[in-house]
Amino acid sequence: VHRIMSSRLLCFLILAAPYILLVEGTIPTVPLWTPTGAKVDMPVVGLGTAFGFTPPGNTTVAYNGTLQWLKNGGRAIHTAWMYCNEVAVGQAIRDSGVPRDELFIMSMFPQWHMGYNETIKNFENSLLQLNLSYVDLFMFHWPGIFPNVLPMQDPPHVETCGIPVLAAPPCKQGQWSWKECRLQSWQALNDLQKSGKIKALGVSNFEIPQLKELMATGTKPAVNQIEYHIGYHDDLLAEFCAKNDIVAQAYSPLSGGALAKMTDGPVASIATKLNKSAAQVSLKFIIKNNVTVVAKASDSVYQLENMDLFDFDIAAEDMVALGSMPEPVKAGRSSEVSSMMCIDTVRGKMAKCSYVDDTTL
């Protein structure tokens, strides 16, 4: 992983400045690439809903958090099949009374549902769970599966989400590589987009070689969602996305909440100087680096903080200081290590998922 260093950071900020228009008092939007040139605008700040994976507790928080976000004026919402809360999120959307055309709804399919038919079925299931006629952005969750481990699952998750978890999707059985699986799923997403059920296509946790792999088909992702926060930011990947009109979107923008709790160091001192919270400074750092944000928050106060990012600025020298900070919590991922916790099927205990990209296996 290449960290943003002082000179590269300043250069990146200058190049990226026109990309996201910061309008005081509003959450700005960024245009997304589509193969037909159709207009699709995504809010720069969205709500993340990964509030746990065990119903009914996670679905209750997801419902209340989503409803509160919409009441507070938020319009972008990110969910995923793995979160097992699409029903709750969809219900909150309907109960909010906000017109559908004002919203930007995102969801994802997991890597074990790769393959043309599997991706189609997973999407239709998500659409059914959300009770929507279309989604604004549908994404890969991961580019491949993890050897010797299975993601955390329990029977309630499988029953509620409606599709059983597979150790490996059918496309990976036999001689097929994960590359072939990705390409099959990519074709499925393109076909769904042509049908009007998806406005824009995206990926998550894709590195540059995997992005190039999809771009070689003649279409490209509009969004690449990556872990990105103070102390953990891949400068080369973010620049590659910007140069190729792919919007980078940050998940875990507060490093699991650690950055919001900073009481000393650059984050805290800059927050004091600006009369903002540590969380607001941390999120603003991301946006100034030309990366959009999905931030998890169920509390109304924190949600409003996450929206209130566009009436202040961070000085260039402070951006350099923030960009030089070490990772506050070792929760990062690269092509080799993910932040997702798994059950090690060999050792029978919780462990970091170990992901190894394979363009040849």
C-alpha cells in the first residue's frame, strides 16, 4: 500500500480540486460515469448501514438509523446483501415519505454469488428485499473469496437473507479462475444496467489490475469503494480512479470509530482550531482527497455532524500532517489482508480474512 506523502498529497489535491464541488450548507454530488452518458449524480456523503450481521438487532438499528438519516436530510444510503438488513432499509425508505427520485440507494453482492446467473439472482433478491424497482448503484463486494476461511455466518443470517452461503460459487468450480468469475458477473451487471434496473455499476476492494480487467471489456465501474481513512489511504489507487473517471468511495472512514475518539495529536488539534469534531476533520480529509464517503451512524447527532462538512476547510499544511499520521487501528486491508473478520475453517476460530488475488488460478 502506498501512503500519501506530503508532496504527492499536495499534487493530488490540486489535480482533484474541480472534481467535487463543495457547496456550503449542502451535501454536494459527483457525476458518475455511465456507458450511455445518462446523468447519474451521487451524493458525496452517504449513510453506511453495516450495523452488525445478526438479526433482529442489526435490522432494528438499520431501520431506525436509515429513517433518521432521511429525516435529517441525507439522501444516499449504502447497504449490502451481507448486512442482512435490506428489508429494514427498504421499509425505512418507504416510511420516510421521501420521493424515490430524490434518493441514491446502493447495495452489493458477495463474492460467493459471482457468476452470470448467480449475480442476476442475487440482484433480483436484493431488489425484492428492498422492495424497489431499481437501485442507483450496485456493486461487487469483493473481487474474490478467501482461502481456508469462510466469512462469518450463522443460520439467522442465511435464513433472513434468503440465499444460502456457498463455499465457492459455481463459476469457481473446476477450471474457472476468479478472473472469469468477475467477468461473468460484470457481464450480468451490464445487462441489468441496460434493463434499467441499475443506474450505475460499481466495485469494492478492487485493486488497479482488477479495475483494468473490467475496463478492457469496454465498460468500467463508476465507483470503487475502498477502505480509506487517515492513517490508511492508497494514494496510487485513488489517483488511478480519478484519472479514469472512477469515483473512489471510502468505507470505514473513521477507522472503526478510532479517529472520532482522538483527543490528542493532529486530528484533535486541528479539530479544536476549526471548532469541529475529530470525526468531521477526519471525513473532511477524505473529501479533500477527492474521495467520497459512506459513514456509519445511527445517532442523529453524529449523522448531522457527518453532513456538516462543507462550511470549513483544512489548510494545506494541516492536510500534510493528517496525511502523515500512522494508522490508529490496525484494521486496514490490501491485496493480501482484509479488514473483514472470518472463521478460520482450519483452526476453528475467528481470524482476519486472508485474501490473495488470483488472475491465474
